[in-house]
Amino acid sequence: MLTESLRELEYDGLVRRHSYETVLLAVTYHLTDLGKSPSPYHGRALRLGQCLGSATQCSITLTSNREEPQRR
């Protein structure tokens, strides 16, 4: 499962895989420049997580293709 997810991230260009030729297989993954760059969804996900983590109720309002968490 983890390997499959990492391979998908590699395919999407978000991480770079490097394998080392050693007796035991050693692999490292690093974020690419694309993986380090923020997308519009990162901010929305962060705001939603902060809202859901609070003690108040939370809902998402969909308007003009924007998702903004609302505290009640």
C-alpha cells in the first residue's frame, strides 16, 4: 500500500525516488520542486483541518468554485 502510494506520487512528479545498490535494498524519496510548491488545495485543506479540530461545529460552503470552512 505504501509502495503503491509512493509510486503514484513519483509518477505525478511530486517525489523523486533514489535506490542504492547495497546488499539490502535501500530506497529514499525526496520532494521535487513541484511537490514543494503549494497548490490552492493546500490552504483549503489546512483551513478545513483547523476548523474540524476546533470544539465548534464546522461546515463547508461551496460558492463560485471556492470551498471555505465555516464555524458555527
